[in-house]
Amino acid sequence: MNIKDKTLAVFGDSIMYGSGNGGFGVGEYIAKDFGVRLIKYCVGGARVGFYEGKNWVVEQITKAINDGIMPDLIVFDGFTNDCFRTDGVNFDVPLGEAGVTDFFEISKNSSFTECFESIVCAFKKFFPSAKIIFVRPHKMGRREEEAQRIYGGRAVDICKKHNVAVADIYAESGLNTFLPDHRDKYTADTYGWGKGDSTHPNTDGYEKFYIPIIEKIIKEL
């Protein structure tokens, strides 16, 4: 896909945004390498499903629809914050089951699965000329390993169902921040702990593990 001078819209959470890397995230790398116009809706801490006090990816999409944008390429992520237990007990957004694909039927009580599938369907409906890539983040030491596997697997299955390309950093890159060496080399010391935070890629993390997989897909679209 030749996207020079075309429009890229980016949605999702801090990994899309570039938190810990000076706000230079996935969209900025693509814009630099391909010469696209970047529109950035991603927000650190965002959830696919609703969680009180946090940004909601559904609202990012709603704003893009209301803005009347016409992107040629959409790159997004989401689920990393949904499968976090802020209260130490419950996942912030329950996994749930499929069943809602109408974007405007989603509510604050909808599950991750319902919200994620409705978002994919909204991209297809409201931005029909756009190519879409979902980015599944790396194996992350600050999330439960089983939860990452289940939520990420559900997201990938939904993307396959709707013929959406997947940049599977989790399965294909080898970046695993359960390993202290990977944690400290490839994620930012966002919280001043004197070590990588396991979550937010630094420059080396993006350039070594994320961007090659994403940009290879862009060229093949």
C-alpha cells in the first residue's frame, strides 16, 4: 500500500500514543517513514470497554465520526488496560461474549468483547475506504500472563472474523518484559523506579519490535 500524502488515524491507549517515549508513538513512526498525515485520537490509559474515570476508545471513535475524517489507514490497539485489576480483584472490563456489533448499541455496561467487535464494525461502516491494522501489544510483565493471552486472543479472533489485519507483536516479536533484561532495555522508566516499567516501549522497543512488523503489513496491504 502506497500511503504517502494519505491520512492515518490512530486509536487506542498509551502504546499507540507513545507514553514514555515523549509522545512519539506508532503513528509518528509511520508518518516519518511513509510521509502520511497523522490524526491522533489515542489516549494513555484508554479502555476498549468503559471504566469510570478513564478514557474510552468508543468515545475516540465517536469523535472521529463526528469530525468527519476520511482516513486511508487506521491503526489501533486495545485490551491491555481492560484486563488490569485496578481494584485488585476484578478485571476493569469483563471479557464477555460476542453479541453486539452495532456501534450505537454499546453502553457503559458492555463487555470488552462487545465493545471491541462494535469498534471494528464501526471502522468498516464509517470509514469504508480505510485499511485497518490492529496492533496486539507485546508480552507484558505488568499484566497477568493468562489474561493477556485470553483478551488478546479474543481481539485477534474478532479481527480475523472481519478480515482486519493484525500486527501481532505478542506472538511474533519476541519482546517479553517478564524478562528483566527486556524490561530494562526496551521499556521506559516511566515511574522513576530505576528500571523499565514493562509496559511502555522506549525508542529501542518501538524500533526493534513494533515498527518492523507494523510497517511490513502496511507495505503488503
